[in-house]
Amino acid sequence: MYRFQRKFVFTHSKKGVSFLYMEGIKVSLLATSMRGGGAERVLADLANEFSRIGLEVDMVLMRAEGPYLNRLSKEINVVDLKAKHIYYDGLPRFIKYIAHTKPEALLSTINHTNIVAILSKQITNVKTKIVVTEVNHLTSALENAESIKKKVLLPLLIKNLYKKADFVVAVSKGVAEDLVKLANLDPQKVKIIYNPLPNDLWTKAEELVEHPWLSEQKEPVIVSVGRLVKQKDYGTLIRAFAIVRKERKGKLIILGEGKERWELEKLIRSLNLEDDVDMPGFVDNPYKYMRKATVFVLSSIFEGFANVVAEALACGVPVVATDCPSGPREILENGKYGFLVKPRDYEGMAEKIIKIIDGHRFYVPKEAIDKFRIEFVAKEYLKLLL
């Protein structure tokens, strides 16, 4: 099943992991930084799991900065390229790295680092196996892009370069189908691997919440987590909450930071919701907020996987999510484990929120969560990398 199988020591566990330890294999992971996005968190957790089972792991960063640096285990070798720009000086510095190091395999994520990874192999002609991960529904992301470079140049690079990777990982079926169509990729080369849940999620979810609306919960509390950007469409959530507040008591907490803050605060004031909506900004531990919430809501117009939906399920909170491309429908099993509503449909969203406030619940079996555990996800990646 794997290359270098002689270097694997096989075992079994209650979690179904069919290997425990690998030795003598070097794997590199590439990212721009560890600045706190979902993709960076996933890469950090994969690096830790690869290291735990015995791989020699390099985390190669254009700039070694960001909160998730502290998430990396001490066994991982952090390589700081100290690049100011991913292409101008980042690409030549990474070319030198891969030509000198020649890892057995390289895993990259996010468009631009994927392009750097593939170009570097083409230029150096090393035998390193290249696996790139696409985390976005590209058609939706490109349609909503604000720069000509992203709208025109990026799809050209993806179409010409992704086919030269050994494998392209899509984080959902929707992303995979879109990739095959957009980049004209061989479907056999595109593999679906869901993002893993943070391995410390359950521990962090049990921590005390300082927010008064949750620590002294007197009313239902709606929680949402994500950057304050157009993609997340918090305007729809706030409008939905305005409808909810006319019919039920309740509060809304939106965790995250971004350039849409001023517009959202303006909307909140126009709807007279200042006393009932709080946007505390980015928090290190959103899971303790999720666990105490009455309902978790995702209002995005597009996603790649929607990590927060899987995280909310793992925290045991009922979910209302937009049926956007892509991820939520797959995570919620076509609405079996949570409510799905049309993107931008604030009236439909309000209706489903009220149903949960009034007591509607979903049964979410253990196996619905287990497929997102890091042990399972890492195993799927290793099938491609080695």
C-alpha cells in the first residue's frame, strides 16, 4: 500500500490506525506562515502527527511567524526562508532548500505555496513526491476575488501547474469536482481528504468561558466563528438574528476579526442590536464558546470544507449552516446532523435558529465525528505521500 513499507512498524489500535511508527523517512510541509488560518492549523496538526509516528519532519515557512508556531512539537524542524514575497524571493529560496534537502515527499497547502512547490520540483528535477492541497471552492473564490491577479493569473497558473503534482488533495467532494472541471485535471489524480479536527479540541472545549452571556447564561446564545470578510456573509446572520430577536430572547456572539468589522457594526446599529450582538475579535479558544452555545451558525456564501461546522458538531452544539459550495452538506450528511439553508436567505436562517432555540435537536453518532480525527486523516495523507 505504501512506498518504503519496510520502514514501517505496523500495529492496531481502538481507533483503527494500522500503523504506529515509521523511521528514516523525511517529509517536508510548506506554508507561507503559521499566522492562524484554518489551513495553517491543519498543516501544523499533520506535522505533529507525522512526527509522532516517527517521520523526520521539516516545516518550511516563507516567514516563521504566527500563533500556530507554538502548536508545533519540539521535534519538528522549522525552516524559516525569511522571504518578503512568496514568488520574488520565496521561490528561489525554496528551490535552494528542496535541491539541497531532497525530502522523500512534500505536502503544501494554499494556492500560492502549491504553485511554488510544483515549480520548484520542475526546476530542480528532484524526485520528491509533491502533494498539494486545495482548501477552497476555486470557482467561487475566483468569482469573489477583488484583484485582477487572482481573477486571471491564478487560474492560469493552477490549470498549467496542478496537473504536474503527483496528487492534488481536495478537502471536500465539492472542491474536488470543481477542481477537475476548472483545472482540467485527471480525476484519478484528485483525492478527497477532509480536514482534521484539532486534537486538543475536546480539552479546550472544557475550559471556562469568561463571556458573561455564556458563563451566566440567562438567554439562548447564537455563536459564529470566522474572519469578518465578505465570504462569511455575517450581514445575513445579523439580519437573521434581528428576526429571531423579534420573536425570542437571545444573544449573538461572532468571534473573528477582519476588514468588514466597520460595515457589520454599522448594520448592527441600524437594526438596534447593539445590546444583543458582540464581536470580541479573534480568540485563541473558540471551542469553549461553541460548547456553551445554544446554536452554532455558519453563514458563508462559499467554503472549501467549513472546519467550524465539524468543530461545532464535535462540541455537541446544534448547527445551522448555509448550503454553500462546498463542505457543509457533506459534513452534515445532507441535513441529517444539522439544518441547511440557502446562502443569503436570512429569513430561512432565522426560522431554523428559532427551531433550535425551541428545542429541536439532531442525533450525531460517534462515527460522524471520528472520520475527522487527526489519526485517520494523517493516514489518508500518508497513502499519497509515501
